[in-house]
Amino acid sequence: MTYIGIIITFVFITNFIFTRFLGLCPFIGVSKKVDSAVGMGFAVIFVSSIAALVTWVIFNLILVPLNITYLQTITFILVIAALVQLVEMMIQKISPELYRALGIYLPLITTNCAVLGIALIAVQEEYGVIESFVAGFSAGAGFLMAILLMSALRERLDREDIPKAFRGAPIAFISAGLMALGFMAFDMTLLKNLIG
Amino acid sequence: MKELLIPGVKLFTICLAAALLLGLINAVTKGPIADAEKQTVEKALKEIKFDGERGDYLVAPPVELSKEIYEKTVLANTTDTVSKDTIQKLYTGKDENTVMLTTTLTAADIISAAAVFTAIKEYKPKGAVRAMFPLKKGDEISGFILEIWGVGYGGDIKMFGVYDKDGTVRDALILKDAETPGLGKKARDKGYMDKYIGTKTRTVPVIKAMLDNPDAVTGATITFTGVGDALRNGSRYISMFGENNEN
Amino acid sequence: MKIKEFTKGLFRENPTFVIMLGLCPTLAVSNQVVNAIGMSAAVLFVLLGSNIIISLLKNFIPDKVRIPSYIIVIASFVTIVDLVMQAFIPPLSESLGVFVPLIVVNCIILGRAEGFANRHPVSSSILDALGMGLGFAMGLTLIALFREILGAGMITLFPLPFDFIDEKGQIFIPALRDAPAGVFIAPAGALLVIGLLKAFFNQIELKQEWIREKIRRLGKKKPFSPKEKKGAEA
């Protein structure tokens, strides 16, 4: 698949939130305000692109030659945990401003299934090294788009007079469901028509 | 130093214990996992209807191949000159980066090339047609069972298609799919494949308008198109050989 | 050892509807009842295993490296489930797909390790895991029932020796089978169903609170209530 195909696939067709349900916890938890949603979104893009790249290297250059691919889940999650820690320390050193903006979201990302999800999917689809990186980036971008839309919606919903039982998570889920309905318009046929 | 060392050693111990345990589990489950895949194929071959005697599994020579894979993976791994000749006879350059199957082929050519591809462990089949089982009646080749792949709503669909030697669809069966239960999954129901049987290359239905009863696939159009595309590609593949060279 | 450790996971702290953890698998694999049951069994096994091991090792694991240690323990159990499922129930493993290895990041499991098992004895940890696991199973199966019945007009279980289940383990619901509301099987339907169910449980909660409040007020004001009533009438 071409790079453009991968980007369209992960941003629109199999958007991590709306069709694959990866990364839902932060999607519901951190989407109350636009500011924090943007922060979380960029943190996920950052970590998922690097994680996809690093896990590709580890899988294809260490696990496959040693014939221990059954250890992939355990290695990937450890690598991601270590990576998040590393990224956190690096950002803190290089740019304290960025750290102040992203800092509190980074530790949450270790248990964000979007990051481990893209690492596992890239291996499953047998992507090359650059393809993996592009897939990681676009999965993160799809997440950013979804959480941005959601937070803009929720800021407005806060001012509406919603029945008490629906306030908070339920109305968030239902709004997300309606958005997901819209995303059903993007499918493989669309991709075929766009890039052949 | 000591307060760093002890947690480190303990963490390492846990890692080691986990790795050993998983190695053990892997040793136990490795066999059954490999068998499970073989069993789905065997079960499918039992369920699907075909005439004649089924030959062995062969990797299908791809219609097009990038020059890089052609030279580095395929040609570089053929050890004897006979098999190298078999392959080189079949492929011509299409453009700078791709080679393609020549148009003057016989079924026997493709089977001997397939045998060479099967022997190359490094070659991983991709594309629409990935493997074949030749069907024989006496000494004559009467048709093929092809392993064909299409794209459905939820991802790839892996199928077997039975074809006459002129490319007419005789039967089909899905081995693996990720379609939606209740909608696309209906493609696994009995009778779903009936609409494809007896069709060939251009007459294999891929859009609803080509069906007598379009309502039957409503709600799962993409699955229907995916299955149709795969079967059509298989039919085209077979109609490339020999006498019935018409597309 | 208290029975409360077990029952709290079922209702009061139900992982799906109250704490709302581990949502990704809840929504993704709830399109068929059989997938929901398979996923629940896998989560229950991992939760039980990790709670037992972490409770046993709570004095061995140094505080500094506790999170990586928990992750290793959990990931090991997940890999065991993954391999065993691939080997012995391949169709289930195929339909759950990437969500089996993703049990690692299911917040329920790490949450119970960090929040419960590392400071409670093995026996309570087992009860806690069973309660939380069954609570998760209940939530997941409930959503799957809604989605499959409305969206596909059937319930997929295992092949069982009953008359109403066919050889593939499916039960058909006559009218819905012919004209199902396909949207409930689609990803969008999962979000709608969980939103509506959560609102329904919220409503019950609100109602209960309202009743409790009423009772409390009545209890407090009882001596004065006749007077008040009179005043209101006047």
C-alpha cells in the first residue's frame, strides 16, 4: 500500500476511535476541554510514531532472527513504557514549555491501547520500516482529529440542558456514536476509488 | 549503588522467570497452532465441491512482480539452471521496475513454474491469487482450485475458488474474513456462492446491477464486491493460460 | 476474607458501567455474544492470575520497579492466553484478533494490581479478581446481547445440545432476522448502546438517591410533618 493509502486508511477509514475503538479511555476522559484534548492528541501522535518505528526495529531485527516472536506482546509493552519515560525526560530537558503542555498526559499514554495497538497492527500487516512510522503517525493524527471534534462538541454540550441521567459520559458516548455513523461513509471502496 | 542494584536484580529475575515460562508454553502450543491453520485448509478442501483428482499445494506464480523481488528473491534462490529457465521463460519485462507473465502460456508451464516458486522458501505470495491445487482427470488437467484474496468491509477475505480449465467458476468457499456478523458474514452461509457459479471473467458479478436478485446482498455490498473481485481475478488468472486466451 | 470483596465488582464498582475502565475491548468485541464471552473468559483468567501472583510477590517486588514488574506479570498471562487460544480455539482467536494482546493495556487489570492485590492477602485478591472479572463479563455480555439481537437478529453461542440452537450455535429471532437494524452491529452502534445503557443505570442511581433522600427527609421531619401539611393546605 502506498503511503497516502496508509494515511487515508488510519485517519479516516479505520479511525482508531470511531471504528477500531483503540484509545477510548483518554478519548472519553480527556475530551472535556479543547486545550487538554489538543495536548493529549499531540502527545499520542508523538509517542505512537516513535513507538511504531522502534517496535518495528525490535520485532524485525531481534525477535524474528531469534525466533522468539511469541514474546512480542511483553517486549512491546515494556518498550513503550520505557519510551514514554524517555520521551518525558527528553522533553523536560529540551523544552520545559512543551513539557508543561504535554507533561501530565505522557504517563497516561503507556496504558493507551492506541499506541500498543498500532505497534501490533503494523507487525500484523507486515509493514516496512517507513510504512510503520507513517502508520503510527497517521493513527495518532486520526486520534487527534477525533478527540478535537469530541472536545469541541462537549464544550458546547456543557451549556445545554441535558437530562440529568445523560450528563457526562453517556451523552459523550452517544455523540461519539453519531460521529462514528458519519465515519461509516469512509470505507475501502472510497480508498479504491481514490488511489486505485 | 545498593539501592539501585537490588530492584534491578529483582526485576531481572521476574523478567527471566516470565521468559522461561513463556518459552515453555510456546513449546507446548507451537504444534497445535501450526496444525490449526492446516486443519482449516483441509476442512475447506473437504467441504468444497470439485471434479477430478486434486494435486498438491503449489504457490501460484504472480501475474506481476517487482523487478527487485524477481531478481533478489526468486532468481537468486533457484539453485539449478532448469528451474531458473522455467521461470525466465514465463516472465518478460513490463517496464523498468516490473516483470509480468507472458501471454503465451500453457497450464503445464504455469504448474512447473509454480513448483519452482513453491520450493523457494524466501518468497511470500502476495496479491489476488496466491496458491493453487491443479485438478486432473486422468493425465489431463481439468481445472484448478485457487487460493484467492479479496478486500471486504472488515479487511482481507481469504477464499478458495474452484475453476474449470477455461476459468468458469464451479464453487467457492471463504476460509477467513473479518466481515460484520449478520451482514457481511452472511457470505459464509449456504447458497451465497450460487450466484457466482457458472460465471467467467467479465460475467462474474461485482456490482449489484449484475444480479438477478440484488436485494440478497443489500447491507453488505462491499463484502459482495470483494468476493466478486477475488473470484473474477482468479478466473482471469486461469483464462490467461493456453487456448482460452481471450481477455 | 469478606464476601464484599467479591460482590463490589459486580454492581457497586462494576468496571464497565461504574468505573468505566477497559472500554476498548468492551466496545470492539461486543458485536457477537460468543466473542464477548470469550473475551470475558480471557480477561478473567489474566485478572485472576495477575492478582494471585502480585499478591504473593507483594513483599518481593521493590516499590521502585513495581509498575514494570506488574506489567511483566500481566503481559506473561496475556501471552499465555493468546497462545493457548490460537492453538486450541482458532476461530475465537481470529475474531478477537488484536484485542487479545491488547488485554495488557486493559486498565482494569493494572488498576486491580496497583489498587488492590499489592496490599491484600491472596484470598481477598482472588475474590476481588473474580468479582471484577465477572462484573466485566456481565457488562460486556449485556452490550453484546443488545447489539447482536438488534443488529443481526440472532444470538451466537456455542454449539449446545438444545433444540433452539442450530449446529453453528446460533439462535435466530424470527422477525428481526429478516430486517435487522444493522447499525447496532457497526462500530457506531456500540457507542450508542453503551451511552444509552449508562444513562439507564444513571437514571436508576438517581431514582434510588431520590428515594433515599425522601426517606431521610421524612425520617427527620416526621414530628413536624402534620403541621407542615396543614400549613401547605392553608
